Amino acid sequence: MKNSHTLLSHLLPFLCTLSLRYSAQALPDFAAYPSIPGTDSGDCLIGSGDTPLVPPRREVYDEGRIFDISHRYTTEMPLWESEEELGYLMWLTRSMRNGSVANFSTFKLGLYIGTHVHAGFDVDLLDLQLLNGLALLIDVPRDKNISAEVMKSLDIPKGVQRVLFRTSNTDRRLMFKKGFDASYVGFKEDGAKWLVENTDIKLVGVDYLSAAAYDHLVPSRLAFLESRDMIIVEGLKLDDVAAGVYSLRCLPLRLVGSEASPIRCILMK
């Protein structure tokens, strides 16, 4: 009896796949997406009792020791200088429900959407050692752009190479709003220059789509990127994480020739 149960547990996924493939009707691709077990009542659930095998979406892992500080890509994400939301970014070109042997999805995405890294040159040349290591998450005085005066007041110790700046952008949940908000907090030109000239920081992380304040876009960016080894990570999700020192882990896509890339970042205690 035990052997029969074991055999059945191995056969069920295969039988579910056959059922989905050969009993599928000619549905539009949008109706066929997504076809992940457990996402709707028509899927096969292989688990103990009524428990689906789809894991829960989480922001914190390992009992509070790992924090995902990357934003999920959703249709309602803000776009740079646009009142519109991101909209549909992924679609299923082939579906098992419509008779294909496998699901094939395609996505189209701008490189400055969500959590991303901005280098000013080929992102495939970025130093992975700088993108991974000890980092300081610090709270910036609220409702103020980051000027030279603000930078001085933060009193960041010498030797610190990676700093994530949490501002009122996080409090206002700007990355969760559909439209672009030009009132976000960012670096003024003198703040960027002061950072480059007076600290050892080589990685700057911020909590909106641009590290440069909207009224200082070009001069602040130029001040940062004058140093060819400066890395800017934008659009970080820094809510519900205590300020302090963490181990930062960030990995961009290897987009040869591109000046920016989506990036997945986590903090570890």
C-alpha cells in the first residue's frame, strides 16, 4: 500500500501536465497566464492535504536575518516623468493550457524602472566586490534634499564604502504610487560633490528612481559619475528595516554595453 502511494505521488504531477495539455481549450494567451500550480482553482495541487506547493511571497527570510530590499515588478509601478503606471510588462507567448509543450513568457522593461543600478558606463564592467559587502543603512533628515550640509550632519565614518540613504521617499511610499512624483528627495549638486570629495563611499543607494534631486539632475549625476568607480543603486525598498550595518548583496544583469540594469538586492544581518 505504501509503495502504491509513493508511485501515485510521483505520477500525479505528470498526469496533471497531460490533463492541462490535452484538455485545454483555445483560450486567449492572457487568459492562459499565469499557469502556476495553486494560482487558481483549475490547477493541480500536489501537497499534503489542501496545502498548495506555491510558496508565500515574503520580504523577510531566515527569521528576520535576510531582508529583500528590491521592489517587485508590478503593473502599477511609477515611470520616470510619467503620470502613467508601468502597465502590462509580461505576457505568455506559448501556453501548456493551449497545447504547447511548455510555458514561454516574454517581458519588456525599461532599465530605469523599479530597483536598478546606474553606472554611466557598461554595467557588465561593474565591480561585484563593491556591490557586495558591508553597508550602512542611514536615515536622512526628512523632507530635505541631501545637500553638503546634510552630508556633514550625517557624520559618516571614514572607511565606509557602501551607504543606503533612507529618506521621506520611503515614508511617503513613492515607489508604490502609480505616477511619477518630482517632489522626491535626492542629492543636490553640492551634496553629491561633498560625498565624492570627503568620504570613502563608492556605492550610493537611494529609495526613489533617481539619486539626483529633480532640480539638480544633470549636475548631481555628473558629480557622482566623475568618479568612474562610483555605483548608484536606485529604487530601493527600505521600509521596515532598522537603520544599521548589514551585509549587502546586489547582482545586476550582465547587459553588455548598457549603462543601467535591473538589480536584486538583499540585506543580511
